[in-house]
Amino acid sequence: MFTSHLWIEGHDYQARASARRLGLGRQFYTLKGERVEFGPNKGTPRDRSILRVPLSDHVDYERHMRQVEARLGQLMTFLSSERQRYGDGVSIHLSVGMTVGDERYFVRSFCASPALMSVLVALGIHLSINAYPCSDQTERKHLKWSDGIGRMPGLGK
């Protein structure tokens, strides 16, 4: 499984207004001053506002990356305006997550196209790649050999 999101955050960032411009609901942003709900900082007021923009969730790597690139293309005007409006006052991250850890997918690879890298560089977008343990039996059942690295001799059935 692959999942990708854009995270836009900053101390003076107007995440609510940006979410509205994109038609995203309340679950997609957190405001500065709101209390952290879980984790080691639970109860601590947030020091910045954050907007999470979903790009793609897919089991097939190639489809996933096509959706990410298409969605980024749709968001170019928005991202350019956010960068103009806030300059270095916001950071923008493309977060790519993937599951690893079962007998078929103990290793995953990520390969960004030159077009994707050009967009990231042009807009000053950071790239983070995250691996998550594959522990859900249902998810494992839906993963395909065509997803990720493909079938390698001697690895699984």
C-alpha cells in the first residue's frame, strides 16, 4: 500500500482558509494553539497550523505515482500562491508512505520522475519517504506482485 499527502505548515499559516480554498473539511487541518491529542506531547498547544492535502492511496506503485503527479499538477496554482503569500513562513512537504514487512514486501523502493523532482524543487517542497509495518492481514491480502519491486526468485510464493 502506498499513501501520499502534502503537509503545509507554519507559525502564521492560515490553514483553515487554505483548506476552504481546496474544499477540504475540518479533519484536514490543525490550528496553532489547539492541543495535541495523542503521543508524547499530548495536551501541549501546537506551535503552528498544519494543512494535510491527500494526494493518493493505492496498492499499485505506478498508479499511485501517476495519481500523485496528476494531483500535484492540479495543485500547482494553489501551491504557487501559498508560497507567494507566506514565502519561507511555511514549509511544504510531500510525504510518501509505504507498507513493508511481510514476506513479499520486506523491501520497497521509491523512484521519483524528473518531472516530479522539478515540481518539488521549483516550489521548494521537501520530500519525505516513510515505511510503515504491514501488520493488517486484510491489507496483505490486497497487495499484488505488480506493486513495488515485483516478484523476485526465492522470495515468497
